[in-house]
Amino acid sequence: MSEPRPGALEVLIRRVDPDVPLPAYEHPGDAGADLRTTEACELAPGERAVLPTGVSVALPDGYAAFVHPRSGLAARCGVALVNAPGTVDAGYRGEIKVIVVNLDPRETVRFERFDRIAQLVVQQVERVRFVSVAELPPSVRAEGGFGSTGGHAAVEEGKSGTSVQAAVGGTAGGNRYASVVSDREGQ
């Protein structure tokens, strides 16, 4: 595990579970510190659970922490976070909990006590003042969204009236969905 650099932001942390390891950076340069679960859990395909991490934090004003998924769990087990990234506001003092879901269509996923389940990224955030206007200034992108810039076969297919049209409020004929098939062999 890697130590934070000298002069790093200090964040007060309380162990709700006295035995849980503190969040830690696995490698130098990592943005996220690993969060662990304090409870064993088994998730069948399609099931979700709220897993406790055993820690609570006091972030300085002007900062927030974001709970991100772990890519290894996603790639190998199909584990995702339902509300990724989860937001921990500076004023929140409760235990950080992670909402996990098993998206694998066939395999059950088992978590043991102190397994790494997510990563916590602490960032400085701006507090803004919203100003109501009749119209926004123009931009190159304008109102383009939901795959309007292309770059994926399903998006390119959507230009002829399929899934992109449905994503932006239209209808798509038949049962045509963009999908990514995962190959679990060798992982």
C-alpha cells in the first residue's frame, strides 16, 4: 500500500467497526482509497445490498468524497454500484455505506468481512450560485447528448433509427438493444 504524499489533505476518520482497516491507496498515484465491507454478504444474480464500510469521515468544507466502483470487481464478477458514484457530503458524519448490485446473469458473488468493495475519491468541489436566464449562450455541442458524438457501433446504428432515438425520447422498433458481452474466460 502507498502512503499519501507529504502535505496531503487531512481528513478526520472514525472507525465505526474498531477492527476495520482504514481506507488506503494500493499504489502510488492512485486516486481512490479502498473501502472494505465489515459484513459478509452473498448476492445472487440481480440482487443488491447495502454494505457497511465501518468508517465515517469529517471532510473539510469545500470537499466531497465520491464512492466509485472497483474495476476488478466489475470485470471479473459483474459487481456494480447502484448510485455510482455515491456522494459523501462534507456535513455527513454517518457511516459510509456502499450499494452494490450483482449484474452477472449466472454467478452468485460472495463478499467476506474486510473485502475491498469500492474506492473513495476525495475532491474539492465548488459551491455555485445558480442564475436564472431566459436563454443560455450558444456552444458548439448545443443540446447534443445521449450518444450524439458517436464512437460506438450501437450509436452509429442508432443514426438509422434505433437505440439512440429511444434514448432521447423516441421509439425504437423491435427489441434492438445495445449490449456489451463480457467474456469471463481467463479472468
